[in-house]
Amino acid sequence: MKIRISFLVCFLFSLYAPLYAQMELADALGRKVILRNAAQRIVSLSPAATEILFAVGAGGQVVGRTEYCNYPAAALSIPVVGGFSGATVSVEHIAALTPDLALVSADMHQRLVPLLEGVGIVVFALEPRNFEEVYAVIEIVGRLSGHDRNAVRVARDMNAKLARIEKRTQGKRAPAVFWELYDSPLMTSGGGTFVNEAITRAGGRNIFANERGRWITVSFEQVLLLDPEWIFMGSDHGVDVTTRPLWRTVSAVKNNRIAVIDADTIYRYGPRLADAVAAIARILHP
């Protein structure tokens, strides 16, 4: 009987140890972050992090979000602590929610880190730069929230979906693509961005992939010289390029090959990045 009880205790501990074991992880700011137990009350200051939390099964543990955390629909019922910009976030509102973890953007919220830590909140910064790092971030969020196995599955499913897309487009000619991020000044995606990687994985070729920098300013003359076959943009931009007189000489405009991709799927580092790649692939390779 004692042997059976000991076995049961060991078995249960193996199942629930991840929830109670102390974690020590390095975040995107290079900080060593220690979390004594899996977080049960989480404030997310990143729409992408919020999506990941819900995807791995930790949605019920999210107690605070930004006003831009709009997916999935269940996130809309969570209290808002500010906008995405660090200047709009209320540390007081966050503290009042008594979270044991705050997930922040390394690029946007660096100044908030000491302020949140000053009121006793553990802070973990996220900022993946490519799809491989997204898989890692999904698994990290799963570990921090106590949903390790679900997170591994989510990352694996995302990777598998992308692999199927790449297999379908393999060997096909890659059309030249211009991604318009903004129009005044004219901005696009260089190498080292999710947009650039999404275009490539979808079987296209970003005409500014070799430019230094991530989000870069370009001229119409550069676009005309490279003459893209397709012009893509996010749904948050939605500018009608056909009304620009000079742009009528660009192949993409002449052939009416202008496409809009859902901005939330392409600009957020979450599982739905695979959906953005699939949407681009369907357009480039119908």
C-alpha cells in the first residue's frame, strides 16, 4: 500500500510540478527573470502575447490587456490598462489588478519595466524577430503560464501549416512583391521582418529584401525601377495606389495586382502569422 501511495504521489508531482517549479528565463531585453510558480494572474501589454496566451489555453488567467488586444473575442471582456504605447499604459491600473506576471514588448515598453518591478510585479519582455523565434516565444509563454504541452502543440501546428504552404509553392517562380507600409513618406519592409519572411514563405520575392533596416523609407523611383508584379499592404493602410498618376506605369498597377492582407495577422507575432502566409500564397499562386 505504501508503495502504491508513493507511486501515486510521484506521478501526481510529475504532472503538476511545472505549475509550481521556480522558473529562471532570459527575456528579450537580456534580463534574467525568475518566476516562483506558473503565473495565474497575467497582464498582457502586447496584442500578440494576448493571442498566444489564449492559443495555449491561458486566456482565463489574463486579468489585464491593452485596448488593441482584440483577438480572440473573449479578450474583449478583460479590463483595459491602456494603449499599446508605453506612454498610454497605467502602472496604477496594472498594480490594482494584482498580477503575478506582466508580458511586455521589449521595443515599446522598456521604460515600464522598472516601474512595474518597483511595485512588485514580475515582468517578462518579448520581441521575436523571425518565425523561428515566434515558436520559441509561444513555448516560453506556455511555460510561464503553466501550459507547456499546449504551447508545444500550438508551435508545432503553426510550423506544420507553414511547411505545407512552402511545399505547395516549392519550385514555382517567385513573383516580385512591393509591400507598402505607409505612404507619406513611402515606407516598406526590408529584410529581417515578419512581412519579408511571410512573402518568401508564401512563394514571393520582396523587392526590398536586401535593403538594410527593417522598416525603410523608399522613393517611387526605386519602386518603378524594381517594377513589382504585386503590391501588398495591411488592412490598416488601405490606400488606393491606382489614384497616383505615375504609379500607373508600375506592372502591379497596370495589371490590377494589388492585395490587402489582414493587418492583425501579418504584424503580430502569433500563431495567425501562418494564416497571413497562407493568404499571400493563395494570391501569388492561386
